Amino acid sequence: MNQGRRRHLDDRWRDLATAVLIAVSLACLLLGIHAHASPAYRFYNVARNTHFYTTSEGERDHLLKSGPPFQYEGAAFSAPSGEEASATAVYRFWRAASGSHFYTASAEERDYVRGISGYAYEGVAFAAFTGGGTGRIPVYRLYNRDTGAHFYTASAPERDWVVRSFASYADEGIAFYAYPATGVPALAPSSYDAHRLLAQASFGPTPAEAARVRELGATRWVEEQFAQPISAYPDSRYDHLSLDDSPTCTFNSDHTSAEYRCALKQLTLLQVQADFFSNALYAPDQLRQRVAWALSQLLVVSGMKDPDMETAHVMARFHNILFEDAFGDFERLLYRVAISPQMGHYLDAVNNDRPDASAGRSANENFAREIMQLFTIGTVELKADGSPILDGSGQPVPTYTQTDIKALARVFTGWTYPPGGKRDGKADKPGTHHSNFAHNPRHYVGEMVTYPNGHDTDGKLLFSSVAFTAGQSAQADFAQAIHTLFLHPNVGPYLALHLIRQLVTSNPSPAYVARVAGAFNDNGQGKRGDMKAMLRALLLDPEARSDPRFNLQAGLLKEPVLLVTNLLRALEVQSDGIYVDKWPRRMGQHVYYSPSVFNYYPADYKLPGTSLAAPQFGIHNANTVLARESFIYDLVYNGGLSPYSKFPEAIGTQWDIEPWKALAATPTQLVDRIDERLFGGIMETAMRDTLVEAINAVPSNKPDKRVKMALYLAANAYLYQTSR
């Protein structure tokens, strides 16, 4: 090759390399990624209420391994290379009195602090800039006047929140400038991190799902769950749409017949409950299943109402609404629930005739009251953080009055069952068909429909300011009422409190509630009511993801259903779901049979003698405590549930003890497996020692007894009965 051609090619390659370098540099600049920047990792010291920042992976890994009291909070910002133009050193001091580190980019301040007793100089921590520039962000410094500690953040909203929420903090301005932490990969969750997320966002950890969380990380796992296909109750399974027996589906037949089996599956909730537990144990869309269960305890209908609500297709179609809209728009969810004939029947909104004073008839107020009190806004005005707004006398401000209930009851007049029901026979209750109004007979497939002259078309006023124009149709009034409630400022914190208490902790901090409510109010794109945005905020919040062991108020009591499903999933049972409900029912939680619209337990229940919220303890008493122990004994020692004899395809609920027996010869290995499956690897030392001692007391030639006793003791421990 001649020299000229070689120089030409060299020039082309040089130009191409330069272009690529410029393109990569530009892309990094646009993305906030800097080739020589180092993430500044932030840790929170729970014991001292201070923060620590380091760019050293060695220090980071040491603290991660050490665990409490340090909680990893991710990368706060990215520090430039010390060799970068205009970069300067950030100096680090240790102050034992406050248990905190002090950082400054000022050599003058460094020299001044070195002369103050109590500060130990630790040298250069990392580099930063003293001025702004392209791609740089300010890092703010706040001073705690009570402790003498300093706090640093690159988030202006966090700075403002700290100053607003804690009177002891003073804003000292910008400490230095750095690069954003964009592009810094999250650390893989630990075994306990994965276990805890699954305890909150599924029906219990399993080895396979825990491995998936560790592989993806919390954020990507949540997004993967959002994308999972819906596991619902197929209409094709519950296709006996009559409320009555039929020749092919009747209890008036031999108990071994197909007709009798059909009646069991279609005219009771036996199969729906079995499907509930099958989904809870095996469905891939665990987050949707768990959220739908939480929503079912807010937007309550119950088989306790009457035989209609105990019919399979009736209950299945209602809960399909919760499955379908668990990750959707809350206004749509509320509308679909409110207009469903199941809710109309349960809370008497169906066949609710317009009032007529001359006939002594008034609108039924039941649904109007409960949609406000229980489903959306609660009884008192709330701040964004869920705490009550007080009047000048220090009393909570009510959200609505009896006048509002009466007005809303008139809004919800004029609706009847969907067409398709039977006019004759027991499917038409006495008194439900009036000569003056064209009420449809009871039917639960589809949405409620209006009937002539049933709706109150007079004007109405809600909350003293929302006018319903006279002459509006029933449909227009209905939609306006739902939209008005949806826009009420209470909905965000009210729903946030409910979901946090169902999924994460009974006593969230006000700031946590405010952050989750804020995501409901605005998903970051100006949209209100985005359930995905709310659930992201709820599950990925530092209060949900940080180590709870130094927060004595963190966590909740596993409600009966969750105690059952968690243990069944931990033991990897094989189950058809049939009659699994017998276990939580004995503990006070009969699936889809809430004793009232107020759910299984009071939402505001507090531990006696304390101010701590503990809703699940509302059904925790001597009888249900014994039922919890009895369930564990029944599963562990008796093997579970035998196949239901009336269903030839039944397999019951059984667990395989053989893999556990293989570990029984070495008690520490058996305890390690129990720790992994039940506790996520954080079993307390005293408990571990007790279990090992108890196992050793059983002869080694009886491995089944060793396994059963160890599992029985562990599952009855308070650390397992609660979820932290």
C-alpha cells in the first residue's frame, strides 16, 4: 500500500474515531453521565439520624456488609475526577458527638474546622466544583441546630421538605456542585431485601421469585409485574348465569353427580375461593393479585349479604373489576365499582327511586354514605400526609354533612339491574318490582342501567360548592358525582394510608404518606389517579425499602390470609386451593365474606393502651391466636388438606417434607433453610440458638420429627407472624 493511501486511511480512521468520541461525549453529557465521575453513595444511620457519603466502593461494601444501623439509600450524586478542570477537593471530618461526618469544598473552612475541638480530620473525601456549569447540579447543605450534624442533598424538593418538616434544620445554601447520579446502576438486592419486597408486594416469598428480585432489582421487578398478563376469574369458568338451580346444575341430585358438582362450583363461592388461593399461590401477576386483595378490603362487597352474593358468577365478575383496574386509573375503578350491580345490590343503590314527599318516600342513603366514608374521602379532612385538619377548637374538620349524604343519595337514584334477569321465580325477590317503576329483576352480568322516571332530576348541591344542574340525566349526575369525589383532596392520602397499611406498615411516617399521595395526585406527567405511579412510590419509597430493624414501629401483623399464603408459598405446597379458606376463616378472615362493609377489621384500630395503629390486631384475640397455631400444626404435622372427595380432579393441599429431611442431620443447615424461607436471612441469634438446641434434642434418626418441630416453632414465632 502506498504512503499516500495509508495516510488517507489513517486520516479517515482518525476522523471517525474523533467523531465517535465527540458523539459519545455528547451523549454522556446529555444523559448526565460522565466518564470519569464516581457515584457518591449515601447511607442513613438510623441510630444517630445522620447521613454518610462516600465514593469509595470499599467503604460502601463494608457498610452494606455491616448492615444496621446503616441503610443504603443509593447514589446521591456523581463526583468528578480530581484531575478534571476546575474540580476541587471536598474534605471530610468526623464528629463523634453527633455521630456525623462534615464535608466542605472550602480550604478556608477546612482550616477553620481543624481548629475546633471534637472534629477529626479524615482527609479528602472526593472532588467537586465550587461553581455551576454545563451538566452540573448543586448539592445543598443543611445544619441541624439540635445535634450539630449536617445533611447534604442534590434534591431541591428534599431540601425544602426537610426545612419545612423539621424546625431544627437550617438551610446553609449550596455546599458544592457535582454531576447527577444518572446512570449509576442500583446494587442488587440482598436476600432479605428481596424477601421483604415479596412480603409486601406478593402473597409471600418463594425461592424462585426471590431469585428474580435479586436478578432484576426492586424497580425492574415492579415494572415486570405491571406487565404481567392478568390472572382473573374467567367468565367461561363461571358461566351458569342464573341465580337458580337448573336441571344440569342443582343440589337436588346425588352428591356424586356432575349436577351436584356444578351447583357447588356455580351456586356457592367454593370454587371462587379456590381460584383466589390458586392465584395467590401460583399466579405470575403476584403484585396485581395482592393489590386487588387490598382493594377488595376498601371497596367491599360480601357474601354475607344474601344468597345472590354467594353465587359464583356474581362475586367473580365484581372482583374481575379489581383485577383489571388495579394498575389503571382510580377514577375508572371507582366508576366501575359504583355502577356494578353487585355494589348496587350490596349497598342498596339499585332500584333507588327518586324521592316523593307526598308518598313518604326518600332516596336510600346507604351507598351515598359509604362511598364517601369508606371508599374515597373518609370522615375528616386530611392534610397531604394523612393527618387530620383541625378547626380553631382543635377538633377534626368533617368531610361531609348529613345534607351532603342526602344530596348524593338523590344523585344515585334511577338505576336498576342490567337486563337479562328472570321476572318469575325466586330470582325476583318479593317487592323488587313496583307498579310505578320499571325495575329489572335481579341480574349481575353487565352494568346497572337507568329506568324511566326513577331519577331525581332536581338540582343538587354537594360539599356546599359543587352544583348538579337541574334536568341532568342519571348518567350525567352519576359521572359528575364520581368525578367530584375523585378530585377531592382527601382521596390521595386516604387511599395512600389504606394501601400502605395493607402492604407495608401500619404506622407510616407522615412524610411517606405524603410522598405516596403526591404520586396519586400527579404521576409526574400531570395525571391524577395513576395507580401504577402510586404503587411505584409506595413500594420503592426509602421507608418501604430501607432496613426496618431499627424502626420499632415498622411493619404489620400478617392478617390471616397472608399468614396462610406466606407459609404455603414458603413450603412450596402443591394445592388446588379448595377449602384452603378454612384456615383463615377460623382466624377471623373468611375470603369474600367480610362481616360488613367496614371490612374484616377496623381501619383505625389501635393497640390498646397505645397510639399505634394496628388494624389487623382488630381480629386478633385468644380464639384467633389459637386458630393461627392450629393452622401451623395442621399444615406442618398433618401435611395439609386431603383432596376434596366430591371433585375427582382435586389434589388437596400438600407439602413435600423430603427435601427438608435431607437437612435434618445437621441442625444448623436445617435452621439456615428455615431462616432463608421464612425470614429472609435475618433470624435473630437467640432464636437460631433455641431452634438448634431444640432440634438436637430430637434423635437424629427421626428427621421428620426434627423438621416438623423446627418449622412449627419458627412459624409460631412473632418474627414470622409479623411482616417488617
